[in-house]
Amino acid sequence: MEDFIDKLSNVLVKLYKGEPLTEEERTYAIAIFETVAKYLKTWNDLTKKIEELKKKVEIQEEEINRMIEYERELKKKLQITENKLAILEKNVFLLPKN
């Protein structure tokens, strides 16, 4: 394994310096490029998925906020109705005579 890593690092050094590569070193270079390309493709896919999830979370967050606001409005209306009922119960003469 160490030998393999040494060969890879030598190839990287030669690529960086612009030195010519042997046939075996070219094979290593191709393997490096393919691995990097695959990693970048995977990385791009993950980045896209993360962005999609962020959008979904934002949409759900907005919907939750709307539901919370609706719940607040309903609670206010309920409180008003309860207050009216309490007033009517205390002042029975305000009730319709049906």
C-alpha cells in the first residue's frame, strides 16, 4: 500500500512540475483524474440535493408559520367568543326570547 501511495505522490509531483510521464505513471494519472472527476460529480450531486432540501425546508417553514398565524387568529376569535358568551350568561336578558 505504501508503494502505491508513493507512486501516486510521485505522479502528482511530476504532473505538478510538468515532467513527462512513463506509461505506468500515465495509468496512475488517469486513475487519479477519474477518481477526482467521480468525486466532483458526487460532490455536485450532493450539493444539488442539499439545495433542494433547503428549498423544501423553507417552503415547509413558511407553511408552518402560516399555520401558527392561523392558529393565533383562531385563538383570538375563540377568546372573543368566550368573552361574549360569558357576558350573555351573566346578562340573560340580552339573550333572544325565542
